[in-house]
Amino acid sequence: MANRAARLDGGARNALEHALHRRDSGTLEMVRRAIQHRQVMLAFQPVVQALAPDRIAFYEGLIRVLDETGRIIPARDFIDAVEETEYGRLLDCISLEKGLAELGREPGLRLSINMSARSIGYKKWRRVLERGLNADPTVAERLILEITEQSAMTVPELVTHFMSDLQQKGVSFALDDFGAGQTALRYFKTFSFDILKIDGQFITGIAEDPDNQVLVAAMLSIAQQFDMFTVAERVEREADAACLSGMGADCLQGYLFAAPTVSPPWRADARSSA
């Protein structure tokens, strides 16, 4: 019976692994086609001041791809599958290219763009960055590069040197999804991130969750100690916004204020959202 149960468990695992492989293969093919046909775009979501939500601190440019039907696919549906592949690097290149172009067209815009730490050593991505910074001397001080906590910890020494070089040129850096990964706190002494974005899992329902209130208070304290600007992600309720504002968060981001849109307000033809 034990052997039979083990065989059944092994069969179930194999079936699950096969299903996951098929799903990831399908996702990679969708992304490949989107890159090939340039069906990649940015959706823009505002990050607002906690004490004055009508004032926008900056926008985040979020990568989107179109599937074969023309449907807009958010990053959460494909980013994990492509993170360690060439497609992940190419998406970072396209995202940065589009973000820099937006900054070049709109002189009053401050914009954050997501990147993987793996792209730091990717020559094409570095060329896109250098070309964009050289084309307009005002872009560097209006560009924020967001690196997820998990990604930053894959190559922390490389990240710190890269940040130091670009911060001297005026570029800011945000540590994204803080609390979701395995950050070694000792690296806060060398990372020198400008912005700390607190992962949404600690934010949703925080007004009624004393445990998350304690955790977020600790994160805010860390940010204050290391002179980092704070953003609470995934804010969807007025009660949570009020709680976070009272706790001292600098900025808030989430559907309470606006959904990501592929037609941002500074464009004359702003009509649709994603």
C-alpha cells in the first residue's frame, strides 16, 4: 500500500510538473510573439502623496503585452515565467526604452520603470539607458528604476555598484515589493535605495490588522533610519489609506486612486485603461 501511495503521489507530482511546464511554455510563446510584433506597451499608475492624495509624486510605468487576440496582459501573468530568460531581458529593454521616450516627450513627468537586477549586465539594456540619459540632460533626475527585493538579492554587490554610479548622475532607485523576499538587512547599509515600496500583502486590510500594522511600522522605521522615501503598494480602501497616512507613509499607490492606464492624462487621446 505504501509503495502504491508513493507511486500515486509521484504520478500526481509528474502531472503537476507537466501542467506547469505547458503553462510556462505557452506564456513564453505569447511573450515571444508580443516582442516579435512589438505588441508591448506601458500602463501608467500614479503614486500619490499620503497627506495630499490629489497630488501625484510620480507615475509607475508597468509593462503590458498583447496576446494573439489583442487582449492586454498584465505583468503578473507572465513576469515569473520570463524573469530568468532572454525574453525577460528584452522586455526590460522595451520597458526602459518606452519609459525614456515618455520622459523625453513630457518634461514635467517623473516616472519609475521596473527592471531586473539581471539586466544590469545585459549590454543592450545598458545601451538603451545610456542613449536615453545622453539624449536629454533632464531625464536622469526624473527617472526612477525599481528593482524588486527578490531580484536585488540575487546579485547585491552588482546592484550596489550600479546604483552608486547612476545616482551620481541623478537617477533614483526604488526597492520594490519590500517584505515579499529574503532581504538581508545588513545590505541596507550599502544599497542606498532612495525609495522603499512596501509589498501589498501587508497593506490590504491594514486598518483592521494589528499584526500588519506592527510590521509596516517596523518597515517605515527602517526606511526612516536609512533616509528612504516610503510608498505603500496596493491601497484599495479609504480606511487603509487613512491608517497608512497616520502611520507616516510618504506615498500611496493603488486602485483607490487610479488603475493603471495605457492612455495617461498627459496624452491628449487618453481614453482607455488596462
